[in-house]
Amino acid sequence: MGKIIIGFNEVIELNHILQGKDLKFKIHFHDACGGQSFSVEPLGNCACEGHYEEMKKEITGYFKEKGITVKFSENHLDFILT
């Protein structure tokens, strides 16, 4: 199986989903020769407190529907697709 590549439309759609669920996070897409990675930006100091697990659940569920697994870093604010 080759590298998993997603486009800007999926990132935009995912950000709309998070916004619709009133989760104060924004997904950023990073593309490099070696592949893609993603970072999660908390939108405000207190707005995200207690919502990190819900945010991760939404992201994981979104990609699971596409047959893609998400692997989060230890800081829970960066991830790759596998």
C-alpha cells in the first residue's frame, strides 16, 4: 500500500466539522517531499480545556470512515495518517 494522500478539501471539511461541534480547534496541513503531516491549533487558552479527547475522537472518526488510521504524537496536537 502506498502513501496516504489527502487534499485541502478534506482538511477544510474536517475544520467545518470541528466548528459545527463547537470544538475550538483548527487543523493545519503540512506537505513536504517526505509526506504529509497535520497539526492541531487550539483556538484560545481556555476554550479547548477538557475538549482534547473529543477533538481527537472527531478527527479519528472522520478518517476511519475513509479507511485511514490516525496516529497522534505525544503532545496530542500533531498527527500523521497511516
